[in-house]
Amino acid sequence: MDVIALIGRILFVLLFFGSAMGHFTQTEAMAGYAASKNVPSPKLATQASGAVMIVGGLMVLLGVWADLGALLLALFLLPTAFLMHNFWTQTDPQAKQQEMIQFNKDVSLAGAALLFFGIYAGPGSELGLTITGPLFG
């Protein structure tokens, strides 16, 4: 079961690493999009969210306080879903559909992150192939 948990952690964090790279390599474009969504300090928010994705992703991947890493990712994803993908404000059907897809992706990933949190902070904290045990366990 340890190897299965490791594979699950690897697959889970791949999206965050790819997205974080975009936050750092395309900061101006992403900050412009954040500004269009009325995010305060959009450039700083873009860089900070990229850092949260890398730190949280690494914590889950390596099993260094994986519960805390998963919680960081959930705390990033839920506000992002509502601030950046507010499909209910869109009037163009195609834009509305795209924002709804992104909203649902973020909410679903937040659910998965909370599941990781619960597993690693609770009964699954003894799943092997981690560097540390849980912070909240």
C-alpha cells in the first residue's frame, strides 16, 4: 500500500508543479489575469500562489508533514475557485463554460487535498514512504 500511496501523491502534485512554473515564468500575464478578476496586488498574489503550490506540493510529494502540505493546497484552491473562476458572473456562454470547468477542477482538487489531509493527519499517518510523520496527527 505504501507504493500506491506514493504513486497517488506523485500524480496529485504534478498539476501543482506545472501550474506553479507558469506562475513564475509567465508572471506578468498571470498577474494581468488576476488584476482583471480584481485580485489585490496581483503580481505578488501570482508569485505567492506559485510558492504555495510548490511548497505544498513538495510537502505532499516527499511526505514532509504531508498533512500540512495538503492543507496549504486546499487553502489555496478554495479561494482561487471563487475569486478566479466565478463562472456565475460570465455572460458569454463559452467563457462561462470554461470558468465553470476551472471552478469545478479547483473545488474537486480541494476535496482531494482535504482527503489527503485527513488521511495523513489521522488513520493513514502510518502510510510509509514519507520523510516525517504528520504535523497535526
